[in-house]
Amino acid sequence: MGQGSYMVLPDHGRKFDRARMRDIGFTLYQDFTIEDDNQEMRWWFRNVNAWKARIERIEAMGYTASDKLQIT
């Protein structure tokens, strides 16, 4: 999965600024954890269609949602 090519970006440690992400077009995000290292991860999405197209792949990589989909 190309991280930028599908309008999806990973944010290890949830460090990206929400206002900046909104300014560059990422209008949605969802927080996840991964069991192997208990690391917090945020995935950013440009729109609902990008989320719908990628959520199953993100979960298949071992990520579990720790919060619902949010609007920036």
C-alpha cells in the first residue's frame, strides 16, 4: 500500500499537527494501536472514500482502532 498514493498517511506517535493536516487536505483521522509494540498510530485520510478503501488493509497489517473516525 503506497502511503501517499491512496490519500492515506501514517502518523507514528500521533505527532502531526491537526490544523496543518487539514490545510493540506487530510480531513479525517483515526487512532490505532498495534499489538506487537503497543505503539500509538494515527492514520490520516483525505476523505471517507479513502478511509473505506484502506481500513481493511490497515487492520490486516495488525492495527486495531482505539478510537472512531474523526474529522479534523
